[in-house]
Amino acid sequence: MAGRLIVISNRIPTGDPSGGLVVALHDALLARGGVWVGADPDPSEEGRECLHELGDIPYRKRAFRLSKTERQNYYSGFANSVLWPICHRRTDLIEIKSEYRADYLAVNLRLARLIAQDLAPQDVVWVHDYHFLPLAMMLRSLGVTNRIGFFLHIPFPNITDLAILPRPEDFARWLASYNLLGLQTRGDVARALEMFRADPRAEFLRDGTVKFDEHIVTVASFPIGIDCDQIEATARRADPGPFGAANPRELIIGADRLDYTKGLPHKFEAFGRLLQGRVDRDARPTLLQIASPSRADVAAYRQITNDLQAISGRINGQYSELDWQPLRFVHRSVARDRLIGLMRRAEVGLVTPLADGMNLVAKEFVAAQAPDNPGVLVLSRFAGAAEDMKGALLINPHDLDETAGAIDYALAMPLDERRKRHADCLAVVRDSRISVWTDRYLARLASCVPTLALSRHQAASA
Ligand code: ADQ
């Protein structure tokens, strides 16, 4: 594919690239050349009408500035208090304000103008996530006919939840302006197609693409993965760090952004249920939950933090012994190598989201295990990862008894069964490794019907 790659994502990485997705996009940009555009981490009233350059590397990084008000309305407001809860089936947490939507559209339009100025005809644009849903529609309105792909990292919403959006009819039009709509799972694709099927403006063509007004969009799933070779290598040499005198015999690990979608209260309560039902009073499992702080300026996130502190206090108060604290709730980020070391050390990985696009922690836990003596993954069936990871113990996190039973079963699982389940999961993790994901997405985008050649394609598929 000729032409540069233009990547748009909310957060522009600074410093050395780390983390699977950042490294994969960095590699794709190194290979083809191009530009990475994202929001400057520091809000500012100055210089909002231009993209400023960050660093000096073989491809360009350009940042756009948000004012404090835009950050509140566009980012914390429309993106994280409207779209995020809608996509995660938490419509009870939606906060609708007209200024949220207005600034969301204004920021996207400003960004579209800045990007359009710099586009060459063969450039390919790859837009990431719910912060930029209308970007392609705005670029099209400025005359851009380049291939533009979108990848949604979070679940595609249910059609009934979509109706709660202000001007819900815009959503399908925004997405139809892309050439390729990439989603995490087959379930997400089914929901996206249901939305188009219910929309009188959409027409299904014989090759499975969707024609919407003058646009043709391909909808497909691209389950995101991790850099498993790197995680396996890190895990082999990683040190979990000191536990001190309280070194747990049976370690259950959870690592999540502190988000209400991750089912952390359900996880804590299920662990409490396990402690309550223990027959062997000498068994002393420890749940180590490391939760990195997230979006503290949104009220729902402050609430969930308070709830978790209360639940962990109650469970520890009820079950702790002088020399044993069953639940350790660590509210901070942990260095990557340390986290991978803890995952390898753990007997059980406990991943309990109520809704999640994919969940990379589940894949990292699998890659971090020693294949000859692996730990067991207990995984919510509401994580995208559960669609293919049939070797995990799949649970419904709303069912506390089922989750407690699965942890209990995992802790007692014979070695043969652990090895077999781990091998099944690892095969899935390797098949979806992040470098394959990037290549598959970009190859599919290259093969999409270009926006200019619409009429010939329509004639052929009619
Ligand atoms: P997230 O909601 O952030 O991502 P996830 O996929 O689990 O969720 O990725 C979190 C990352 O942060 C993992 O790499 C994990 O190791 C790391 N992490 C979590 N807790 C940490 C801690 N306390 N300290 C340090 N690191 C920690 C969104 C979607 C997901 C989708 C991804 C990628 O919500 O569903 O899988 O994007 O598409």
C-alpha cells in the first residue's frame, strides 16, 4: 500500500514506546512513514488552531491542544460520560448536557480541518476509538476521499441503548463515512449490522458491505492482542518483588484500570463468598487487586473508588487473621515487569468485567504463565476475550456463587487440566498477537472499496 499512514488516537505516546498497541502502531509508522496525531496531555488556551510537533523521530508526532472547557465537555463529558457508559451498557450513568455534544463535534471538526490540510492523496488514515466517531464524516465534508479506517476498542452498543444518545440517528452516519469499521468481536459485528439493518438509510450489498447514502462501509472483527513473545520473555526473568512475611500460598491476582465496567465490586464480593464457604480453615487464599487510577474527574469513578474501599474494608475486617490479610487492594499503577512477574507468581488470574471490548489483562495473564506449571484464568463471559478463550473458566460475574466456585475449582485444579487449558488459551493469544492484528487491519483497509470508485462498485454489486 503506497502512501503514508496517519494514526489518530486520543492519547499520543511520549517517550519510548511501551505497551502492545503503542509499539504495534509505532512499528507500522516506522515501516511506512507517516504521522501520529493525538491530544496533548496538558490542556491549554494557547495555540489551539495548529498541531504542534512532538519529538524528532522517523515519523512525525503531532499534538492538538484542548482548552480546559473542551477537556471537560469533549473528553470527560461526551466521550466518557455519554459514549463510554452507552457502549458498556451502563445507561444509568449517562450524563447528557448540550455543551458536551457541542464541544465533541467542535473538537472533531477542528481536528478534521487540521488533518485535511496535511493529507496527500495516497495517505491512509486510521482512527482509534470513541473520541473520534464523527471524524471521517467531517473529513468527507472537507472533500477528503482517502481511505479512512476506524477501530472501536470498546463494545459496540446495543441498539436500544443507542436510542439514548442525543440525536441517535447521527451514530450510523458517522460510522458509515469510514471505509472500514473494525470491531473487537463477532458479537460486536452482529450489533453493528443490526443497527444498519434497522436504519432505512442503509442497504446491504451482495458482498456484505453496507451502502449508506453515498458511502460504502465494510464491517469486520479484528480481535486485538498483545506482544506475547515480549511478555513471555519478560515473565521468564521477572521477579514478583517482595511480599515480606505475608507471602501468600495461594495468590489470586486482578489488575485493572479502576473503572466501573471492570466488575471490581463483584470480584471482591465473590472472593468474600469464597472465604465464607471455606471448608478448610487453614486455606488462606489472597486476592491481590491492583487497580490503576483512572478518570478521577468523572463522578462515577470517584463513587466506585469509595465503594471498593468500603467493600475491601468489610471483607478484611471479617476474615483477616493476625498474620493474614485476605484482600489487598492496591490503588495504583505498577511497573510493567513487576506486574507480569506477579501474574506469573499467581495461581489464578481473576478478570470480571461486566462489559469489555477485549480485555488485554486476560491475554497477558495467559502469556505470563510457566507452561509446565501454569495458573488458571477465570474470565467473565462479558469480556471480548471470552469469545475465543474457551480454555479459561468462564463465569458470569453477576453470579457470585458461580465466580466463587470457579476460583475454588481453579485453586484445586490438577496439573494436567491446567496445562491443557493453558495451552488452549495460549494458542488463542498467539493467533491474535498485536503485530498480526495491525497487519490484518491495514491489509483489509487497503482492500476496501475506495470512496472515489463508489459508482463502479455499486453497479457490480447491484
Ligand atoms: P482498557 O479498558 O484500559 O482498554 P485492558 O484491555 O485490560 O483495558 O488494558 C489495560 C492495560 O493496562 C493492560 O495492558 C494492563 O496490563 C494494564 N494495567 C491494568 N492495570 C494496571 C495497573 N494497576 N498497573 C499497571 N498496568 C496496568 C481498552 C478497552 C479494552 C481493550 C483495550 C485494547 O476497554 O476492552 O482490550 O482498550 O483494545
